[in-house]
Amino acid sequence: MVVDSKSWYKFKRQLWSRLWEDLEIGYLDKDLLPVLVLFNLDRDVYTLSSCSGRIVVSDSKYPWSREESNIVLKKHVPLDYSDLDALLKKPVVRRLWLNATGPVIHLSTRDLRTAAYVLKVARLAGYKHSGVLSVNKHKGIIVELTTGVRFSTFLAETGNSLEGDDVRRLVEKANEILLYGKLMLNRLYEVARRHLPRVVDEEVERQVKARGGLLDKSPEEIFIDMMRRLNQFNYIEAYKRIASGLS
């Protein structure tokens, strides 16, 4: 199937504008921005809803349930024990699950050849669970880039709840998985910028230059700056320890 270029470029301009709206109102993870800008700089790629990695507590029958499921806590930075301690004192409707996931990037390409190229680049960065989700004449080839980095465990149900040191250990593990995911986000950025853009989208490039400095910092540098502002220097050290183990 041939993608209608006129419709596809219209969607690209709309999604590019929405990216900045999401950043303005706080919907966009700041450390995700360099990756999204990099992909959008390619003439034949635009990005959709994406995530830099997160920790979520869901109230649901199973951790993968979508129907009859409520997210009761969501963070894109490391979790504090106090966050869960307060939550576990509240009534549970079904079961509480603690979930930590790595980065997920959704994007569209204008043709299958570009999709195959982007997937090749992603797999070089370790995003081996990536693939094409759908094909649409107007919206293009929808691709998901993901690592498989994931952690999920039981927390509580009515009459049965973890507490104390058990919860502290789970918080440590969830944060470790989140930090591993942040490293994978930075790895995607470092690999992709050696291969993209193939053909520059001049309009996106013009806007990036007008905004200034958008690619001056890597996802890693932005995340470390975030941790410094939050006075969470222990997570900077934990991040570096995990990084040294991967190198």
C-alpha cells in the first residue's frame, strides 16, 4: 500500500506542533525530547505518543488488565518509599500491582523502506522488541520501538498487603528497572544520531534552530540535571553504577 504523502505530511506538522504543546503543559518527559526531535528531523519520520520510562501502580485484577483497571500512581522519575507507604494504607478495590517499564517510542514513517531502516537502527541500540504496529494510507507506517525492559509485582489486595522492608525492596527494584530504562533511552539517542536524519526535514530543522539548544544535551544529561534539581543525588550514583555494568 502506498501512503498518501500529502496527508502524511499534514499529520507530521500537526504532531510536531502537539509535541511542543505537551512539553509546555508538562505532559512530555523532558529527557525524551532529544530523541523525539532527532527522529522528527528526518523528512520521512514523525513521532507520536511516547514515554521515557515510568513506574506505575495500578488497581486491577492482573497487571496487564486494561478493562476495570485504574492507575493510582504514576511517576517518570524514581519512586520514594513514602509514595507507596501512603498508598498501601488506602482501601484496595481489586489488587495493587507495581509496574516499572522502560522507554517506548511510537513513530510513523512515510514508507516501509524507512520503517525497516528505523527498526534496524533501533535494534542496534538494543530495542529488539520493536516492530510495525499498523499501516494506514494517511497516517503512515506506525512503528513501536521498545526494549522489553519491564518489572511487575503484587503489592496488595483486601486483607493482604505487603509492608515494611518488603515494600522498600520492591521500591529499590522498581527504581533500578526505571534507571536501566533511562540508560536504554540514552543509548537509542546515541545510536540514532549516528544514522539519522537521512534526509533533513528543513522546516523542522528551521524550528529547532529557532528554539535553540534542543540537541545540546543528551537524555542522560537532562535526567541527571532533573535528579540534581530534586536533590536526588543517590539516583545519579545508582544510574552511573548501572551504566558501568552495561559498558
